[in-house]
Amino acid sequence: MAHTEGRWTEAQPIVSLKDVRKSYGTVQVLNGISLDIMKGEVVCIIGPSGSGKSTLIRCINALADIQGGSIQVEGQEVHDAKLDKLALRKKIGMVFQQYNLFPHKTALQNVMMAPVKVLKENRVEVEKRARELIRKVRLEGKENSYPGELSGGQQQRVAIARSLAMRPDIMLFDEVTAALDPETVKEVLVTIKDLAAEGMTCILVTHEMGFAREVADHIYFTDKGVIVEHGPPETFFTNASDPRTRQFLSQVL
């Protein structure tokens, strides 16, 4: 359904993909992906390495272009040449596997940077919000620590706070625990769970199956660039119908 600019309502999907195709050279990475996500939903995308999961969420916020199909966020075509990419980046926060924090800036400065520099917001108000966000990700007392003084899990939570500082409507998480030690994985997942509980629309590429089962409203299993199967966790994990899904789950559970 095509939505005209500014006419999006919460009764419509906040993110809508229709027959999305993406290739790198001769390699077809996404081969006709369609899915709808409603506001406030938590969606987990799982699948083997190289199945197109990360490319899929990079296409949602136009970090990667597409060769066919359509991606709409709040009724706007993401890959429309006329779309203001900055406006899109304000709507969609993204947290990557690598934290990409500025090493010479403190946690607080990292969180404040984009609203001040990019959005030109009032520094005093941004600092107040940044301190609240650092508290929210359970890092109170670390405001003046530099990334090198923080654990991987703490750095990843600063990265989440930094994304939230732009006040996005949607958060994308790309394998955010993949580079972490097992003991720090939990603290990052708890932070994401808090966001989900507050009603943030979250799209996660993850291999943490227990977490997906616990927080997701809907799970999509991708393989070779297509969605093989999807459903709510209770049926997906106990009653998968496609043999590829069953084989994958038998390897990871």
C-alpha cells in the first residue's frame, strides 16, 4: 500500500518491505524480501551467516541501496532519491556489532555529540538528556570514562544511549552482542529488553535464541536471501514447519 508523505498512521506498518532485492555484483543477497512491522513490535531476524540478515537491516535505513522492491518507513519510501537522509537517520537509530565510539571523547560526550553537532540542539538540554540516557542504560558514574576504560558491554551500552539521544522511532540492532564476552552479553540484552518494554519498535539481527524467544513478537528466519519461515516465538521454536528452519534450530538450540 503506498502511503503519501505525512499521511502515515499507527494503524499502518511503521516499516514495510515489499519484494526487496539486493545484489553485490553477481551475488544475490536479498531475493524478494517482504515483511511488515507495526509500531512497538520487537522483531528478531535469525539465520545462518551470509543469509542476508545484516544487509536487510542496513537497507532499512539506506546504508545500503536496493536494486528492486520498496522499503517504507512511516509511509516514506526510504530509497527515494528526494528523501532527506538526515530526516531518516533521526527516525531510525542503529547499533552495530562494533561500537564505533570516539576514543578521545568520554561516554557523556559520545552520547551528546550527534544532537549537538548534527541537530544543532541546545547543549544544556542535550546534556540533561544524555545523563538520563546513561542512567537508563545502567552506566551511572561512567559519564566521564573514556571508551578505553569501559568493558565491551559497557561500550555497547554507550552506543545504544548514543543512538537513543537522537530520539528515534525505530531501533535497529545488528548482532550487537556478537563481539562481547559471554558475561557482558546479558547486560546489553537487559538494556534492549527495557527499551522493548517501553514500546520502542526494535528490529534485531541476533543469534541469541533464548533472548529472541523471550522478547520478540515475531521471528523471521532467512536463508539464501529469502524469508523461509516466520511466526511468533511460541510456534516458531516449537513447531517450525520448514526443514531448513528445523535444521538450523537443531544446530543452535
